[in-house]
Amino acid sequence: MAISASTDQSPDMNPQGATTHPVAALFEEVVGQEQAVTALRRASLQPVHAYLFRGASGNGGLAAAHGFAAALLCPDVGCGTCRTCRAALSGSDPDLHVIHRSGATLSVDDAHRLVTVAQHRPLQAPRQVVIVTDVHLGGRAAPALLKTLEEPPGATVFILLADDVTPDLATIASRCVEIAFPPVPRATMVDWLTGRGMTAEVAAVVADSSGGNPVRARVMIEDPEVAERAALWSSVPGQLTGNGVVAAELARGLLASAERAVEPLRVEHARELERLTEEAAAFGEKGLPGRKEITDRHQREERRWRTDALRAGLGALARTYRDRLIAQTTGSDAVADIHARAAAEAVALITDVTRALPRNPQESLLLQALLVRLGALAT
């Protein structure tokens, strides 16, 4: 069941009008999701056993899950300053468990981990919180997850994160309160980026390239090539000749640019490993438990990031052709009509490649073929 936030009562007020928590600061890392945050602040006062946060990874679902967990575990219902709140926000509270898939999908071992954790008794708080990411990739873990939700342990609250509600996920979703995390509107993203010191011009490029995804935008802030990369893709139509050698050279440059786009994320991952290792040492661990799972997750995220960089580039390329289409439909002569049809066909070709990209390992060949066809349209 989907949930939306009404505006008839502030989440800071209980039905009797007394001031309550959680504080908004628990969700300060969540960008442009006011409706979801309002719903969660209200829901934390009388939580149910399971929630499904629906939206692409990076749209704010994971940050909101940690804020919600802090509100559920805090002895003062989410004060934002106590040790429990700080630990929940950082993911280190003993009554907060975050389960990431260990492979391409949630595996049987992941399911066993989930079931085992769900049966634990809370160590400090009256309840425990279990966050499960990438539930849309439920795979063989889905039946165990469904059974656990149908027979929920009384002291456990589940927060499931999914990109979307696929047909296989429909039954699981029906056992949860669903909260949507849609892409952040472009204007909101631009305002947020400029508020962090980015120029309006670069903020517009990042907003367009991030696809409404604040996590992607946050990392792109540290990417000195973001504006240059967008300009590179936008310059492609003027360089195409229909020649295969030219297309191959352009494709190599575009793929190299996408590879460089991953570097800020690699830096962020290195920081995360360092932080987690320090936290483990503080708890007396000789090494970082689950280090392989973390590095495997990082590698998956980096591959996805590279694919997203290519998608963003293709989006910039499509916008260039759309601009041409708009400019060329203002006239009434036959030549303008031919150019407009070519631009429309170019946009369609780019759209097809964008859809094929995630499932096609031959990126170079796919991109070269696209550029050859785009070049032929211009001749």
C-alpha cells in the first residue's frame, strides 16, 4: 500500500498537540524528498512492522532509512543528538542491521542472514531495525523474505529498498507500507547544488547528468571533468562524417571519459573502507568483518556508475539533437523538414542504445555502430 504525507498535522506535534520528535535533522542528507520525510517522521510515532522504500538507488532511500532507524531506536524518539541517533545514522548501532546482496541478486546465504538477524532480540532499544537493499533483485531470497514478513518477529521493523515494484515483488510489497522516492526535480537539484557552492552553469550540467539522483550528483561535485564531459558528448554531431574510423576514434574518447567519471566514486569508496576499518578497530576487531562483501559491492557500484556516465552522455547527445530538431522545425522549406526528420531519427537511435546499454557487454561496438548511423544521417 502506498503512503503519502498529508499536511493537516505537523510531524512535530502529537494528536494532543504536544511537541514530539523525530527532529528534521535526522533526514538532512535526504534531498528533495519532503513528502517521504514528512511521512516517515509521522510513521516513527506508531511504526508498523515493514516498509518498502521505492526509488532508484541514490534518490534518498538509504539515507532516509538510516534517519528513520534513528527515530525508531532513539530512547527519545529521534532527538538527533544522542549516541543512538549518531550510531544509527552512521550504521554502527547494534540494533540496526543493514543487509546488502553479496552477488548479482540476493542469494540464499543473504536470505539465511536475513532470517537469522530477524530472530535476534534487541540489545539496547525496545526494537531492532533491519534494512535490506536491492530487494528488486530478490532472486532466490524472495520466498524467505516473504515468509519472514508474513510471520514478523514482534520486535523487528523491516525497511526494504527497491528500485521498483516488479511483478515478483508485488506480494512482498503488499505486506509493507510503501513510500516513494522519485527522482529529484531538476530545479530542486540545481538549487541544492548552487547552495553547495557550485556555479549555476555547472550545477545545470550536473543536474542534467545525474538524472535526479542526489548521490550521483554529490559525487559529481568532486569531478573536475563533469562540464567538460557533457561538452564532449554535445560536440559529437559536429564531428561525425559517416566514416567508421572517425566513429571508432570518437567512441574510444567517449568511453575513456566515462571511465574517468568513476574516479571520484573510487575515492569515496576508499574513504568508506578507511572509516569502516577504523570503526571496526575501535570495537576491538583485528580486521574489517565482511571486507570482501564490501569491496564486491564497491565494484558493482563502480560498474553501474560507469554505465550511468554513459547514459548521461547519451542523454546530452540526445538533447543536442532535440535542440537541432526544435531549431529546424521553425522553417517551412523542404530542407528544414529533411533535417528535422533526421534529428528525430537520431534521437530515436540514441534512445534505443540507451535502453540496450545495461544488457550489452560490447559497449565499444554498440557505441561505434550508433555513431556510424548518426554520421550517415548527417551526410
